[in-house]
Amino acid sequence: MSVSGHSGLFKFVSQGRNGIIVESFSDKKRMFVNATQKVSSLGDIAIFTDGDEMPLKDVFKKIHESNPGVQAPDPKSSPEELRNFMEKVMPEYDRNRVYISDIKKLVSWYNSLLALNLLSFEEETQPAAEEEAKAAESADEVKDTQEKKPKPEKKPKAPAKESAPKKTPKKAK
């Protein structure tokens, strides 16, 4: 995840009273992030394209496919070099809405995740398909067992008891 006002990437550690506790990937320091600060999960971030937005995960995959195992250019490279890199990797990105600062963050995050060996694109597709197949099978099994069980008959409700009118005590004179 990304925390506004702080550079680098963080991982969620724990829920706090009024926020969350995160740990930096770079220096392993933990910090408290108040609930009022903006926190973005990398799964929620997307890049503008000429058509629909492309999730960051897919952009990272395209970078990896164009340069397998090789780091992206340095985020401090010239703006022209960063634009050329982005056009090479993702020619359909929206040049009017994706700023140089966005490209710098993108390559910085990619390089960080690559250095920490947290990018694995081959493993993600196969287990996801297997999990979906297992979930479908278990849903079918549950459905089969529900169809076999006879439904219990409902018992009629007993009529509600009427309560006797309450007597009010007489006042003494």
C-alpha cells in the first residue's frame, strides 16, 4: 500500500484504534497511520489509458514482459526517458492524464517490488483458476446436500395468551 505524505511502499501489519499500523518495505520500520490519512492499496490503483483504466498489476505485468527480470529506468531519469519507457511498455496510456510524477511512482514501485522479489506473474494465473474451480465444486456439493435433505415441517404457533387486566391499587384517604 501507499501512504500519502510518505515515500515508498508499506505492508499492513495490524488494525489500531483510530487507524492502522504499517511496515515499510525499505527499512522495516513500523508506523501508525491515522484514519484521516489517505492510504491506497496497490490493487486499487490504475493507470489511465485511451480506453478503460488498466489496473497497476497489469501494468507491472507489461513492464515485466518487456524487460523480464530487469529493473525499470531510474525514477530520477529525465522526463523524456521516462515517457519513452512508458510508450514502449504501454503505448495506449493516456498522455494527457498520466503525469511524469505518476510514471516516477510507477517505476519506483516496480523497482522496489522487483528488488524484494514480490512480483510473480506466472504463479498468479494458475492458482486463481484452480481456486475458482474448487470453489465451484464445493458450491455444487453444498447445493447437492441441501437438495437431499428434507425440509422440516413448520409447527403452528400457539395462540398468544391474553393477560388479565392489571388492578390498580386504591389510594388511601
